[in-house]
Amino acid sequence: MTFDRSIKIAPSILSADFADFGREIQAVEAQGADWVHVDVMDGHFVPNITFGPPAVAAFRKHVKTVMDVHVMIAPVDPFIDAFAKAGADILTAHVEAGPHIHRTLQAIRGAGMKAGVALNPGTPAEAVAHVLDSCDLVCVMTVNPGFGGQKFIDMTAKVRRLRALIGDRPVHVEIDGGVDPTTAPLVAAAGADVLVAGSAVFRGGSVADPAPYGANIRAIRAAAEAALR
Ligand code: DX5
Ligand code: ZN
């Protein structure tokens, strides 16, 4: 993975057909996804449960791009090695998930993955100010984590503040929640480069009819890129 700040679209397979993850991943990649976003939920840090490391390892066989694993779990540290073995390229943990985010980020890098840190809507940009040299990505949640299909919460001021704090470090700013062609330009203009989208990518399509996935991805990308011109 080389660093660049071009717009990257990362479909969240939380909105895919749970009985057909392999073909769903192949379909969104064939339709232009840059990364594949995998949402791990534990029913404790967030009020929903999805899947754990064995499922993530099964997804890995189908991901040809970048597997971006977002863990909404607490604690994180006991599971870092399992997600490394499962083949995560990026592992993103929440700053709210425990008292030792610096240790967590170091352990993620130590296990050979890129390290991401996520911020809930109520958490200020400053919460990660002192770990920016220890991470490769900051994920700004634009919904309260736990479910797909929620309404976008405007965090553009936080994204701008983060970009100022990051300066010239090679750190991605990812947006997660409620991203669609209407909201993507707001966060792209503020400095985000990775746009996670679940419902706005998967709506209208299926593995049998994947063309809508491509149209949806292109619409989000075009709207975001237009905001940079
Ligand atoms: C929310 C997840 C998101 C979610 C996004 O907890 O982290 O990745 O799937 O879904 P949409 O794009 O539908 O808001
Ligand atoms: Zn996510």
C-alpha cells in the first residue's frame, strides 16, 4: 500500500448479502471499489453484532484491493493478532474503546498492519493529536457506530481540524457513515480522502445485477472529486 490522498471509495459489506460475502466482495471490486471496508461489532462497544476473525479470514480470500477492518469492539488488544492472521491490511480501533490507544496502535503496527484510529461523533479531533505519528489513518464517524443506513451527522469542522493537526504526515482521513453523493463533497472539501459507504453503494444492485454498484460508486467519487476542483 502506497500513500496518496486521491479519493478512495470503500464499500462497507455491512450492506451486502450476508449469505454471499465472497461474490459481493468480487462484485464491488469489479465495479470500481478501491478498498473493502469490514465492520466488526461486538454487541458491547456498539449495540449490534456482526462477525469475528474467522469470517474476516474467509473474506480475505476474495479481497484483491485493500481490506480495511474497522473494529467496534472493546477491548481491542486481545484480538489484534487474530485480525492480523485473518489478513487485515488496515485495522482501525476506536479511541473510546479503551484507556491505552497509543499501546493499541503500536501493537497493530507491530503485528504488521496499518493502524487506524476512529472517533465517535462526540469525540473531538484533539483526542488523537498525540498519536498522529503512530497511526496511518483517522476515521471520523459521521453516524453513531452500530448500524448501516443512518443519517449523516455533519463533522466537516472536525475533518478540517484534523487535517490541520495532521499537517504533512502521511495519514488518511476516512469518513464512515451516511456517505452518499450529497454528503461526499462536504467531507472531501474538508480534507477526507477515504469514503466508506454501505447503503449508498449496495442499493439497487445484487450479485446477479451488479451494475448499480458501479453507478453508485462512480456517483460518490464524481461528487467528491468535483468538490476538489
Ligand atoms: C457503522 C459502520 C459503517 C456503516 C456505514 O457503524 O461503521 O461502516 O456500514 O453504512 P452507511 O454507509 O449505510 O451509513
Ligand atoms: Zn465502519
